[in-house]
Amino acid sequence: MSKETQALPTDEQIDVSRRRALQHTGLAIAFLWLGGSGIASASINARRQPGDAQAAAADGNPPFAPNAFIRIDTDGSIRLVMPAVEMGQAIYTGMSMMIAEELGVGLDQIKVEASPPSDQLYGIPALGGQITGGSTSTRATWPVLREAGAVARTMLVSAAATQWHVDPSTCTVDRGAVHHQASGRSASYGSLAEAAGKLPLPDKVQLKDPKDFKLIGKPLRRVDSADKVKGATQFGIDVRLPGMKIAAVKACPTLNGKFASVDDKPARAIAGVVDVIHTEDTVAVIGDHFWAAKRGLEALDVQWDLGQNAKLTTQQLRDALADSAQNGKSIVAKEVGKRPEGGTTVSSTYQLPMLAHATMEPLNTTVFVTSDKCEIWVGTQVPMRVVDVASKITGLSADKIVVHNQYLGGGFGRRLETDSVEQAVAIAKQVSYPVKVIWTREEDIRHDRVRPMYHDLLTAVVDADGKPLWFGDRTSGGTVLGRWAPGAMGKDGLDSDAVECLVETPYDIPNTKIEWIRHDMPPGLVVGWWRGVGPTHNLFSFESFIDELAHKAGKDPLEYRRSLLQKNPRSLKVLNTAAEKIGWGGQPLPARVGRGIALGEPFGSRVCAIVEAEVTPQGEVALRKAVVALDCGIAINISSIEAQVQGGLLFGLSAALFSEITLKNGAIEQSNFHDYRNLRMNQTPIVEVHRIENDEPPGGLGEVGTAIAAPALANAIFAATGVRLYKLPVDRTLLVQNGDAMQHVVSSGTGKGRDVA
Amino acid sequence: MLSLSVNGQSHQVDVPPDMPLLWVLRDVIGLTGTKFGCGIAQCGACTVHLDGQPVRSCVLPVGSIGSKAVTTIEAVGNTPNGAKVQQAWLDVDVVQCGYCQSGQIMSATALLDRTANPSDADIDAAMSGNICRCATYVRIRAAIKQAATGKLDILQTIVTAPEGVAS
């Protein structure tokens, strides 16, 4: 360890740096519901916790388990237990890299495991529980997981040094072995596991100097890739158990409606159907295989009690929400200075739709309930919440609930909910065999917990140069936080997520007033977290509005933003980088081709996206290119950073181009990928990602691209057509060049002839 | 009782002839690499090969298959192009959640079987039936080109740090 020249950090020093990292990265905004108490009480620790011995015993009882994350077996196996869940964001790889860097092993030498439910052992600092969300996993675990690796490495070195009667400081580690070069001795971690397991935990450990990092900052292949390209990864939906049956379900299509009655004979007449049962609001047909169950379900004529939403429409919701935004009593999230009396006023209204998550893996849960145990196999972002709901429904105590977390075929916030688990447990407790409940795609979309709709009133008072002297926003929508974590709401009732990226903007705007008007949706229309959460909403309105202000000031949108960023060098740098990489202001663009800028500071990162789009005379939008500049501080895996930003941006562009959930008669009208469209290969542009290198604490990544996508697109469409989009998704009818255009074949001409969206 | 040839093995399955191949593979034979995404041939997650042709198994009645050979993600690596595509997927590190990737790889392999060196337009035509909600499309395109040409044109991921460097 001769290269490790950094001063020995004490526990206290590490805690201090952790606190500083949290403050720096703005975690205290959307997802921090423990208030201002600093370190969350239920959170990961680099050293063994009460309860860890039991967890390790249940996990193969390895001889060396110095904390909740590292298990080294006598045969040399090195197993890492992941506090966060893998849903595509490459967190298994990032967390493995943080541990492996300090432990002194390669990623080819480790195996990863999902963690069992435990807030105490696997709670994410900042979230106060075992929750994967809010782009917090890297930011919040960065100091702890490195320290966890260092604790293990220190003990393994001590064990070797004791056996060899040498000073531990003369030993080195390398690829899972301790070496003593002077005497030419080496010992594998496996051979040291028994001895290391008997040592006391070290009070102080030495973290590597970042300049000596061998894994962190490199483009490493994901630890889950090899199985995923072979179809060998087990997702929740792939679970198979002896004696297991499979259920297809249909909940009352009208939101909050209930089950009334059904004649189950038509289903039972179908070969392979085993049972027909119901819960309060759902009918389940259980079969030997999913096809029998689905056919059985389709054969039924279920009677529903439609309830109070029977006539509900999207327009009713929109009108009520608009009224709240205009006239509702607001909570002031931030007020600085006063609105000037004079000056020019600019006002705009922006509206965002409800959205479904549409994870590629439809929701599913496998449950086996016996008299004294409830076992659950599911891919979930909230394992402890799964335990809680299963305990309530079965009446079994929490220690009788066993959750086997699985790989998630996409999360995007949908698997922060437990509704599908509750339904499956309620079904499984009525039968004597294990049952896998699979939602059809139709069920998955019609019973999504949707991203809420929003209605935003933005106003600026600008000076003679067109720069904002005062900015005001009245935003209204349903509150996700208020339902999902009511304890995290502000004392005044403020939903901090609803105003994220408004209370802090990159720009130098001297006076501001940010207000939120709570507007609850009708019972049954449950709103949920959707990738990018508050920032995805507010950055669309705000960055579209900044673009409007630039246009009204007669300024280039790049120059206008630059003029407001003179006190913010980090964001100015991402703006300038993106502009330079796309060649802003260079060769003139063809007719009806435009570039749009969006800049933001979501999730502790700084990001600028510039989208180049072409709008056909018929109003179709073709994405030609996107350039993203990113400052996410210290990079863990530069390959997965690029992938997350590319994918995240396209996820946001997909929603902006195509997606809206609407209601008719209280039921979601969309049902599958034909009417809830998504971006496809032929519509995908080139996406460049340029990362600013620095040693700031790590920022969030999984949602950053998504949050910045829609405003960049809308601003590009404005640049191409002069049409400002005040509403998502993109309304092509507003973009038709003239009546004649519709006489021609739609999508006849684009630059590349392939990317008409 | 139907006889099915899957990945070179013969299976006798007692299922109704209108049952889609997808559910026979997953729930009867126990090959779960082929995924359910939509059930209406809109997303491509269920893509398998039937005598080398890509088909959506979620809408393919098992009774219509006859003696045609079914190949799934579990065995496509035994074909030259399947192996190339899987290796390119690793080199470019395409996957995110990975749920759609079985279908993506089956579609990409079938494309290379037909067109050894596909253009962007060929890739669009062959791959636009496969949805990826993680939107890994940029890397899918790069991986297909790499599988076809052997030329590396995107950030390549390293399997692990070179030997001896983690200290």
C-alpha cells in the first residue's frame, strides 16, 4: 500500500466528508425525508452491524463477512451484496467497483447478490431506508462502500501479516491476494478468510488516493452483461417453483372501481384453468400456464361496481388543475426580493401530461403463502415495503415474510410501488400452492401509477436588455411525495419534489417567487414517481420559458444563457461544452431544422442537452442529433455514465414525442405499445455525451438525461418552426407548415430518410 | 400432443394448438430467456428464430410450427452470427435492464444472417420492431456494425482492470 499517501481518515472524518457530499449534491431536495438531521438513522455502514451476523449466516455463513456487503468463502469466492437494486442503471457494477477498488479485486473475480430486506443493513443514506430511487445510489453510498472495501482489505492484510510475522504496512494487495514482496510470499483472500474473520474490526482504515484508482473512472463492462446477452438472467417474471401455478389478473378498469360478481364457469371450462378467485377489486384466473389463465380471464364477463370515477375524463382533470394553478391557495417554496413595479412582463402557461412507466418487464410477483410463512419473489425498488404490505395482508409477523429480490426489467419509478405485490399476496393467500401473478401489458398500462399531470404559470419581469429581474412560477399538480412519504413533506405542507429545479436554478436571477398549489387527484388516480421526477417536470417549463425570454430579448439562446451564468462556472462550462461540440453558430442549418438548448442542475449533476431536430412540412419531427455535456463530478464507470445519459435522454425524448395517458369513463384509454408509443431504432438520433472531468463529489445519473430532454426538443422545434410548444407531448397539428403540406405523403423527406418520429 | 424442435432438441408438449409458442417455451419447456413484453407483436421481446427467420413468438400458435426448427436466445450463440452478435453486445456493453435484449439479439442475428454488412437503413428496418425502454438503441446500432465488420467504433468497455493493477 505504498502508493496510499492520503492521511488516515478517522471515522469522524469520513462522516464529515459524507455530510459535505450530501450538502453539495443537493440531495436534501426531493428525496430526503428525514429532514435536517443529517445522516439517516437506518443506513449502510462499512462495519458489522447488529443483525449482520444473522444476515451472513443466512447467506452461506462465510468465514469472512466484515460488513453487510462482503462475503469471502474459504474456496476463494468473493461475493458482494448490493444495497441497491439493478434495474438497468448499472448500479451493481458501480457499487462493485467502489467496493472492489478498495478491496483489491477485479470485477471478474466477484459475484454480486441482491440484498435481503433490511433498512438497518442496506438503507441508502439520504433515503433513510432500503430504497433505490432518486438517482441517489452512487451519491449516497460513495464514501461508505469504499470504506467497506477498505475495512475488509485491512483485515485480510492483518491476517496475512500476522501469519508471516511482518509489518502490515510492508504488504500489498492485488487481485484478491495479499503479497509480501520482500519475502516473496503471497496468500489468496480465500486462504485468509478464516483468520481474517476472527480479527476485530479496525477503527481506522486508509482509503486509496483517487490518483491511484485502478477501477474507478474506467469504462468497465457491467457485471450483469454476460448473463443478460445469453438470456440467462433471472428476472422476477422468470421465477419457476415446484408446483407453481400462473395467474392472469384483471382489475376494475375504472379507477377505484370494485369487483361485484362473476360467473366463473366459462373460465373453469377451459383446459389448464385451475382456479378463479377475486379480491376487492380484481379477478384472477389461475392456470397451469399463463395462456390458460389469460384465456380463462378473457372468457369471463365480470360485473364491476364502477364507483365515483365512472364519468371521469382527462378534460375534467385538466380544467380543475388549471383552476387550482390560477386561483388556488399556494405554498411559497421560495421568495427572494419583490416583484418590480415596472419593467416588461412575460407570462406563459405550460402543461404536462400523465405518463405511464411501461417497463419492458410487465409487473409480476410470485408468492407462496403457508400457515407460518409468506415467501415472495419480485423485482422491487422497495424490499422493506414489500415486507410491510405482505405482513399486513397475511397477518404474519415481518420475520415470517421472506423476500427474494430479483433483477428488474426496468423500474423508472414503477417498482417503487407495492400495489402489484399487495394484489399478488391477496391472491396467493387464498390458494395452497405458489402462484406467479403476471400482468398483461394492458393491465400494466391501465393500472399504472401514473406520473401526475402538471399546470404551470410562469412569469418574468425583464429589464431593458430582456434579462429577468424577477421570476415567478405557480406550479400545480398531484403530490407523489405526499402519498408516498408524507413524513417528508415540509412543515408548511410543501412537496419539495414539486418545485425541484425551480427553487435552485443555474441562473443569476435576482428576485424570485416559487409557489406550489397542491391539487389532489380523485381517489383511485394514484400518482407515482416517474424517471426524473420533479426535475423532468420543472425543467421542461422553466427551460422552455428561458428560451422564450431569450427570443423576446432578441438574443441567441446560447448567448442569453451565458449572460445569466457569470456566477456559475460549472454550469457555464457544460453549456459551452455542448455548444462547442455541436458547432453552435457554425454553418447555417437547412430550412425547418433547428437546435434547442436546455440546461439544468438536476440530481446533483450539471447537464446541458442540445437537440437538433427537423420538422417536416407535415409536422412530423425527426431527431437528427443530440449532444449532451455533463458534469457529474467524480466518475465511477465512464461507460455506464455514457449509457445512462444516452438512454435517459432518449427516454425523455420518447415521452415528449409520443406519450400521454388519458382517461375516459374513469379508465385509462391506452393499453399497449400501439397506442402508448415509444421511441424505436429508426427514430433514434446520434447521441454524443461529453463529460467534464473534475473531482467534485459524484452526482446522480439515472434520471439526468431524462430530465433535460423535453425542453431541448421543444426549443429545437421552436428554432425549426417558430412554434412554441406549451404542452406535451408534441402536437404535430401545430407544426404543419401549411395546408398544402398535408396533400403530400407524410414523412416523405428528411435528411437521412430514416428518422422520422 | 405436439412435437417441437427447440434448440436441436425434440420436445413433446401437451398444449392446445392455439397456444402461442412464447408460453410453451416459458411455462411448459422452461426456457425463460425469451421474454413476454406485449402479447401483440409490438415490442419484439419474444423474438425467436423459426428455421432461421425471426418471428414474434407471442402471437405464433404452436400448432402452426410443424417440423420447423425453433432457436431461442439460449442457443443462438451456437450459430456463427449469434456468437458474433453476443460478443459485440459485450464489447460495446449494450445492455441496461436487459429484459428486451434477448429479442434484440435474435433480431440482430437474423439481420446479419440475411445481410452481412447492414447499412443504417437495413438496421432500422430490421430492428424497429424491437422496443427498448432503456433506449439502448445507440449502442445496439454500434454493436451490430461491430459484429458485421469487426471494426470498433464506440467506447469499448474493459472486462476488468488489467492484471496486477488493483493494489
